Amino acid sequence: MTLDTTAKRRPFGLPFYFGWTIVAAGFMSMFVSNGMAFWALQVFVGPMQADTGWPRAEIMGALTVRWLVGGFGGLLVGKYFDRKHGPWIITLVGVLLDGGSMIALYWVKDPWVFILLFGVLGGVGSIGTGRLLSAVLIPKWFVAKRGLAMSIAVSGSGVSALIMSPIANAINDTAGWREGWVWMGALTIALLIPFLPFVRRAPEDMGLLPDDGAAPKPAAAGRVQVSAASERSYTLSEAMRSPTLWLLTLAMSIGLFSMSTNASSMVPFYRSLGFSAEVAAWGLAVYGVFSFLSRFVWGAVADRLSVQHAVVIQAICTSLGVGINLMAHTETMMFAAAAFQGLALGGFLVLQPLIWPAYFGRKHLGSITGMTQFLTTFAMASGPFFAGAMFDATGAYTWAYRVLIGTWLICAALTFLVRPMTDKRAAPPTPQTAPAE
């Protein structure tokens, strides 16, 4: 894909809206991948265990398998997101596999079949319905407005946290967990199929420029203004030869480990502090509201400052939030801690996918994101296991949360140390810089 600088903005007609339709598709994919799998499983795990007698570790282990399969699949097919018709084909196959595997859970009788359907087949499907879709396509369609666009897309996971748990619970109470999975699968297909006609690799394929071809706004005094013309793209092989990629991968791995540990243990952590199940659930709801709102805040911070600085600030704030959670011994303080944690932790969902195009450009982003997602998925998948192991060893989540204070600070420090890529073959294009006032 080459940048066609002759492409024009089309203020009238459907092509003008394609960029924001991509954002809507990203929003819905995040809503589906989180709501139908992660949040629904947390609702169904209790009834499934009570009905089948399966160990909870085997049921929740299917989620780890799903994450690992999705990460490995991203490594294999990430490069196809950089090809003209690749995103459409991957999304179509993903929707059918993900939705179909959930529907098939109605007939499951053995835990290994559940792991095969939900973990393996669902994991393959999640490549086309999960975070890779937003992480690759949105940066290809947006440069100057990238933070805003990504904020809207990843807010889909926040909305799913607010509404899918009660919906899944109502279905389970009415019809049981088996029919509940049928509903989750049907909703996956029904909500994502309508967006397939709008899944396009990049605006240049339609004769457009990123950000709907809008002219970039003047930069602030002394600040480099990145545009579609000035943004340099690096191939996967070039990125892999640079310490920038590996330091970023390490930093994001630690961040994803910390995030998944936090998110998967929030309700059990509040319960371990002595709060009732109802109060702990409300704490999660408060977290969800502020996590949803935070995504727009951190997207704006990334657009105004830089993604690197935003990640550093966010990681430090999240470390502080974990410490506040450890001191939450009253309901009022617990709700305040959940709100602050939502504001801080929710930002990582926006900033983590923005960090890769900020350093490596958008032309080969599918290959780079597919490879880094494969590596970081192992860290993310280990978070719930780590939290559970610490609880089993100590009878509480206190030490797990103490570790998180440190890991978030390490994430901030490593991100701060990352330096931009340097191209030794040629001088980079001159960026647009605002004149000093």
C-alpha cells in the first residue's frame, strides 16, 4: 500500500463516512469480544459448575486458551490485515466461527469439548472479532484524530461491562446457561455481520486520505504535527531489528499482565476485604462507568501530548489507584477507589493499541501488531492465574495487588525509556512544525 497524496476528501456520499463506520465496527467488535465472552463467562461459570460439576479451573481455563489461540492466530494472519481484502475475509470468518462456536455450547457435555469450542474455535474466531480489528484498521484510517477514534472504538468494551452482565444474568435466570450461550452466539453474528460491507483496509483503497481527508490543524508552538504525509512506516523486519520494538513489547506485556490481573480479580478482591457480593458488584459497576468515561480522556491526552507520555502518566496513576484500593475499608472509600481505578486503568485499553502506530507507522501495522499481540497475549493470559495463585497461597489478594503497584511503575519506566525509530537509509520527511510565538 502506498500513500496516494492525490486522494481527495469527499464531503458528500457514503465514502466520506467510511472512516467513522470503521470506528463503529471497532466499537461493536470490542463490545462483542468482551461482552459475549469475558463478561458472559463470568456470569455463566457458577451455573455451569453447579449443573455439570466441572472444576471451575477447567471452565475458566478455556478463557486462557481462547486468549492464547487468538494471540497465536494474530501472529499468523496479522500480515493479511495489510492486504486489500484481508480484513474483510478475516472478519467474516471470525464472526461465523466465534458466533457458531458459542451456539454449539448448547450441546456440550464434557469440559474438554467446552475448551475446544470456546477456547480453540472461539479463539480462532476472536482474531476477526476482537481487539486486532480495532488495533490495525483504526490507525490506518486516522492519524491526527487517532486518539479520538480509538477512544470511541475501545469504549465498546466499557459499554459491554455495564450492560452485558445483567443481560446474561437475566437470560440465565430465564432459560439457563446453555440457551444463554445460544443467545451470545446469535448476538455475535447479528451485531457484527451488518458492518462487514464497511470493513476496508485503508482510506487509500477508496481514493481517500486518513481523517476523512481533513486538513491537519496547525500545531502548537514548537510541537511536531504528525500527518499522513509525514508519518513514516516501518516493515516488521525493520522493527524487529530495533530495540524500540522489544522495549515497547516488554513494557506493554507488563501493562497487559497488570491490567488482566486487576480486571479479573476486582469483585473477588472486594469480597476478600469483607464486602458483600452485592456491594462488590456495585463496585465493579462504578469501575465500569468511570472506565468508560476515561477512554475519551486518555485519547485526548494522547492526541495533545504523545502516546508515550500518556502511557507513562496512566501507568503511574494506575499504580496509585491500586494502592488506594488496598486502603479501601469502608463502602464509601471502596466506591471512590473503584472510580479512580476506572479512570486510570481504563486508559490502557486506549493507549496500548495507539503505541504501535505512533512508533512504526500504519502501512505494515497488521504484521507488527499481529506479532506483538502474540507475545503480549502470554502476559495478559497469565494475569488471572497469578491472581488466583496468590489467593490460594495467602488466602487474600493483598500480595497480588502489592505486586501490581510495582508492575505498573515498571511499565511507566520502560515506556519512558523508549526512543523513536531511526531510519539510517534516508532522512525522514520534514514534519509540519508550528512557528515559535
